[in-house]
Amino acid sequence: MKIAIVNGPNLNLLGTREPEVYGRTTLADIEKRLEEVAAELGVAIECFQSNHEGALIDRLQTLRGSIAAVVVNAGGLTHTSVALRDALAALAVPVYEVHITNIHAREAFRHRSLISDIARAVVCGMGPRGYEYALREAVLNAAGKK
């Protein structure tokens, strides 16, 4: 079983971009931890990050039929990209939306997600641990244990 981990714009700057908001954990740190969790759970993960909407959509389209679920932090595209939402929906697998911060406790424009209505679950405000929670849930659901 393979789970995709997809990260959008500016998440490559984690650890240095507004550390008072996003913390000091880097995307590489998150991916390393997810690899450990995946090994523990006996699944494979594929991590991908891009600052380009089209690159994210292209990658999602190549994953069709080869993954059991997707964990996605679309960054700012969460609030603006119908095209990314549609690419996620076209996967026809469960989507787990992750945000490091509580988007509902931030600026008003961040309160609305274009992805949430197609997501099986949304994890926000749990910091980098949110990725691990989403991955574990994705694996449980894909294995039919939930």
C-alpha cells in the first residue's frame, strides 16, 4: 500500500518561514518522521512538494490508480485553487487535509478551504504531528481497520 504526501507552496520554507507561527520543524524533518511511521505501519509513502500549482496537479494525475490515499497540505492553494481540489477529487481515494496551524483562528481568508468538502478528515492546529495523525488514519482506513 502506498500513501502520497503532497505539500504545496512555501512548505519548503518550514523551519525558517515565520517560525513563531509554523515552528522550527522543517519539511525534511516531517518527511523523515513520516518515513519512520510508514515503516512501522508497513506501508510506502511518496512525498512531493512544489510551489507551482500545475506541478502539483500533474503529480497528482500521475498517482491515479497507484495510491490508497493522499495526505495533503496545499498551503495557500487550500483557499484559492479549484483546479487542485478537482485533481484531488479525481484521484478517487480518501483525502486527508493537513494544516500545521489552526486555519480557523487566523486571518479570515484562511477560514475557507476548497478541499475540506472532499476530505475524509481535516487536521489543523496540531503542528507537524498532524501529518502523522493523518497518515495513521489513512492507513487504518485503507486497511479496513476502521
